[in-house]
Amino acid sequence: SSLLLMSGVVVTVGLCRRLARRRLRSRPLLFAFLVEMFSTFQICACTNELSLLGNVEPKPHTALTLTYGFTVLHGLTLAGSTCNPCGTLQPMWGGGTSLRMGGLKIAAQFVAAVLARVFMHFIWSLEMTEPHLGALSQGCSSPMQTTEMQAFCIELLFSVVFQLAVLRAESVNPKYRVHLIALLITMLVYAGGNLTGAIFNPALAFSLHADCFYDKFLNYSLVYWIAPCLGKFLILYVF
């Protein structure tokens, strides 16, 4: 049922992106906002569902396999979208994207994060599958299982590794690039998922753990917003 749900989200987002591409080409700002919002919604909704499947046996093989598979699927179906505020900062920094367009895309990403959370909470409230039972009663299910300083350093390091790999993979054939990026993300999740969640995406972090941001905004914004953005700026400065 979870796989059907996530597949349904992917298909629906694909149809919405195609419809927007056909009808809104003459309105570039609205087109960019909606496409980025649909794409980020897909990643956030699927990852919210995947987060419930982490305890499915055999552990952690099932969760890692699903992470790799859906990361490849996202890469193949969401071409042209960033879905990560840190990634949107790069063309803004280099002058390839205007401040207005970049801000619009970042706003779309956070709007999608909220919509995905609301949508998934509604689905979980229906309790259609066993993983959904009690999912809404967890509150702040904190992914941070280490000190805040260590969590900050881990998310910073993972962001640097990920962004560096993305830059280095630009010259790789696209059909191989998506698998390399998916493999890297899976390895990072395996290495640090039990410590911080290995998210390195501010919008996705907010969608997954909004309750934690409400409870401890300063700590979580430092680890899951500032650290990934700082990692991105370090890479931009080095290059």
C-alpha cells in the first residue's frame, strides 16, 4: 500500500508538471513556481512515507533499497527542478538566476513542504496500512540522536559531500549520473541516518520534522537549515 501511495504521488506530480508545461509557458514566474512546488511536493511526500518504513524487516536493507530506488525515480522524473533551497542558491550566487526567481523557487519549495506534510498526515489519519497506525501520535520524533554540535558538523559535511558530487557529476552521462547521485545519497543515509537523518535539505527537513522546529526552532534551524546552506556556500567559495 505504501508503494502504491508513493507511485500514485509520482504519477500525479508528473501529470501536473506536464499540464503546467503546456498551459503556462507564457507565464514564466507562475510556471517556475508551480513546477518547483510540484516537484518538491513529490520528494517530501514520498520521503515522509519512507520515514515510516525504516523499521520494516530486514533492517536496514529494505529502507536503503527503497531510498535508492525512489531517489533514482525522482532523478528521472523531476529533471530541471532543484527541490532544495541550497541548490537554488548556486545559480543565484553565480548570477544565473535573478533574486526574484530564486526567492520564488525557495518559497515554492517550502510551500510544497507544508502541503506534503498536511497531505501525508491526512493519509496517515485514515490508517490504511500498519505503518500508519499511530504515526500521528509521535509528535516530535527527533532525528537528532547526538549532540547539536555533532549534528551540525554531520549535516554540514554531508551537504559539502553531496553538493561537491553534484558539481563533479555534471560531466557524466545523465543516465549514469542519476544512479551515482542516488548511490551517494543512500550511502550518506546509511552512514548518518541514525544520527541526524542525513537530510541536508532545509525544505525536506521542515516537512519531515516540523513539530521539532516548533519545539526547538533555534537548534533545528541551526542543524537543518544553516548547516546545509553553509556547506553550499563553502563549495561555491572553493570553486
